[in-house]
Amino acid sequence: MKRAGLCVECKGRGFCGLLRCPVVSRFHAKVNMKPVDNYMGESPSVFVGSYGYPNVSGGPLMIQENDNPEIWVERGYSIDDVVSLRSRTIRGTAIKGRLEDNIQEVALSSVPVDVEVAFEKPVNFDLKFDGTLAPVGLSGDIKKMDILDNASVARIVDKITSDTDLKATEGIYELYKGGVDVHRIQNILTAGLLGTGSNRHIVPTKWGITAIDDTVSKRMKSEVMKYPPLEDVLVFTGMVHANRIICLLVPGDWKYEMVEIWEKNSLWSGDSEVIVADGENKKNKSKYSPIAGAYYSGRLAVLEYLSGIRRCARVIVVRQVTGEYWAPLGTWVIREAARAAMKAGPLKCENLNEGINSVSKILGSDKWLANSGLVHEIKTQKTLFDF
């Protein structure tokens, strides 16, 4: 029987005692590729695992389609579309040091490069769920790999990755400011192409995803804190793949909180609703958020908006996950849902109470309020912005 919290811990590893996880079963149903012992075609990105760090394994991701989540959203891919694509994607693996040059060439290229890969044995279905990563259905140990064409490297990417005196955090932000999307920056960091000469290392993909969202948003946060406060209470809302994001922006100095609501019988919640909250103020967050990568993805999207209008605010992001979100697709869903919310335009409210009521109306419940420490703080504490 499904129990609250068990699925969160398990993520497809069989803790419930069932012969096959129902979520994993739906991925199996999407796989229409016969086992192969070789691949010739496009490799749009790379993947590095975290098991056994620093002795990790990694390699190219292989699929004849675009694997950038921002493109998936633009094209209107459904959850089933993404699951089908990722179920057919092959994750090639080799021990650290064997394929670093090839991995880096794939990561550097603005367009997918053609590769030829021979596997030790036919690829197998090896799905592993993770709240941060987009799942990959197939995997195979690489016996031999060749790059069949030259990487097409953007000037800004070549400039930053060639500078071995530039710290990784600086390189990440320079790439972002130069118009490189976060998905590509994640690949570049993962492949060990950022940082000073002696500090360049291959980074597990899972860590790289959160590192990019965190690093970019920290830099944007330091700039946004210098801007004047918003003049109005604003509410934004958007949804991507059954993840509703509601952003409540209140005039004042920078504070950020995220409240995550997993509805009853949604993906990881079990038989009861699960609500988790976390937040920060002007100081950089010292501990990893219990909300995991979603916390940093949501923060980045809101800071992009505030940076664009050159205003500061107290921010409450509420994520509501419904039962229709049947497959964990990664934290990119939260980032893109929050971006969609900010692009949709705000509902202007007369005061904080009206803003709170608007959030509750959209959610269909006011249960989130009991978990928001920031709402209580705003209501009870006076600052210079209140006079």
C-alpha cells in the first residue's frame, strides 16, 4: 500500500514491496526501442553520475531529438511526450578519464554533434528517478566512441571556457549574461570546462543543475537587493506539467520563501497532503534546502523578473503539485513554470491581505498560510519600508 512519505524516499527502488513500481511501469510502456549494441547519430548533451564521487562515470546522452527543456516547453510537449523522449534516450557511461575530451566536445557545441558509439553489450532499461534530474530510460557501458563532426562553439562559450584564470562562479554568470541558456551552462560545467586550471573537474549532472540555478540567482540577488522596492502587491500564476506556481510579491527588502504543496495522492505524497516550506533573507543560504532543487529553480525565475524591472521585493513562491504530475521530470519544470507565471503578467492587489486571499483562491485552500513564516513576519514586523 502506498504510504505518505514512502514514495519520496523510494523513488522507484521497490521499498513498497511491489514487483514493479507503477511509475516505472509507465516508463517501460513508452520504450519502443530494441536493445542495440551500437549507436550512430546525434548527441545533444552529456550526463555524469554522482555515485562514488570523485570516481564517477559519465558519457554522452544519445537521442535524435532536442533535449533542452526550454525547447520542450516552447513546443508544448506534454508529460507523455517528455517521458517518451527520455525513455528512448541512451545514457552512455565510461569511467572518469576515458572519454573526457569527447564529452567536452559534445558539451561545447551549440548544436548536437554526431557520434558513433559501440557498447560493451546491448543497452538496457535502467531508469532511476530523481527529483532534480530529468529521467533517462536506457544505459550502456561504452567500449568505443568517436565524434564524427566538429563542434560548433559560440564565441562567448569559447572565450569563457578558454579562460583558465576565471573562477567557475564567474564563468557561469558571464555565460548567463552572454545569453547562454541554463541547460547549456549545466552541460559545460558538468564536462569540467569551467574554473581555474587546477580546479577544473567533471561535476555530476545532478549537482551541476542546482549549482547553476543557485550561482546565477545569488549574483542576481546581490543586484536586486540594491534596487528600490516594488510599489504594489502583485500575484503571478502559471502552470507547466501539472505544477502550478503562484508568486506573491510584496513591497520591501529582499526576502524569499517557497511553500511546496503535494496534493493527496499526487506523485510522492501518498494518502495525505504534504507541505514543505523554506526561506531566506539578505544573507546567502548556508544549508541545502529541504525542498531540494525546486527551491533554487523558483528563486532564479523570480529574480529574473525583478532584475528586469529593477525592483526589490519580498517573495513567496507557492508550488502546488497535482495528481496529474505522474512522472518526476526534474527541477526544470519548476523553473519553467515560474518563468511562465512571471511572463503571464501580475494581478495587482490593494494590500497584503488581498494578495494572500488571491493566492488562497487560486490554490482552492488557505492551508499554505500555516506553513508560511514570511507572511507572519511581514504582518508583525515593521521596517523602514513601512513608513
